[in-house]
Amino acid sequence: MKESRNVESFSLDHTTVKAPYVRLAGKKSGPKGDIVTKFDVRFTQPNLEFLPTGGIHTLEHLMAEYIRDEMDGVIDLSPMGCRTGFYLTVFGDRSEQDVAARLSRVLAKVAAWDDAEAVPGVDPVMCGNWKDHDLAAAKYWANRWVEGIAKKGWQA
Ligand SMILES: [Zn+2]
């Protein structure tokens, strides 16, 4: 039996998950009754593949910008340090399928991104490492995510 840890993902068996997926990783209610939910948005199969740094960075910019057009109450979208996916934290009680459908719409937009169009926030004022971006990798992984999720029957 695994030892109990403070960090939820340390209790997740990364060898049995099947990426891509959306997984409810936590739900908390604050002292005033607000509900906050956190999702594990996985792109690559853990310990087999990982996102290149430029690609995960560009995905972060595009997803963080456009997920807010698809759902209210987004608190945060951040890359995982292992570079296999992102955490999405939102207000309210949301289902994995609802989040997957909304992310599919965002990532379909990313996959079809016009190379001539600037990615939001890519300049030295708005970004902390603005030269470390890779739009081609972001588009490739966005497309793989959308196709993988569609195969699971979680279409937008
Ligand atoms: Zn940045």
C-alpha cells in the first residue's frame, strides 16, 4: 500500500493512466461555501512521452487565454513540472466530460492556429521567457489531444 501524501498526484499511479484525459484531481469548499475544483489535464503518457518546453509554454499561453472564453470561473491553468500536462483550477462543481468538451474546443482552435497570427503574450513585457516558444509543437500536441479525447467519446 502506498504511503499517504499531502500532494494528491503522489497518490496517483501514473503507470495505469491512459493519456490523454481529464481527471478530477481535487474538490474543496472554502469557509464561505465556494467550491473549487482542480483537474489533471494530461497530454502525454507519463514516463513514455513528454511535451517539449517550447511546446508546453505555447500551449500554456493559448489555453490560458482561450479557456476563459469557454468557461466562467477559471482560476488557473498551469503546466505540470513533469511536462506531461496541465492543471486547471476552476470555481464550481464541474464534470470531467464538461471540462474535456470545453478544452477540446480550445485545443481545436490551437491545432488550427494560423502560423502568421501572433500567439497572445509572446513578448518580453508579457512573458518571462518569450523566446522559448514552439507553435508547431503546440499545434501538434493540441491535435493529438483533441483526437485522443474524441476517441474516448468526449467530443465537444
Ligand atoms: Zn510565457
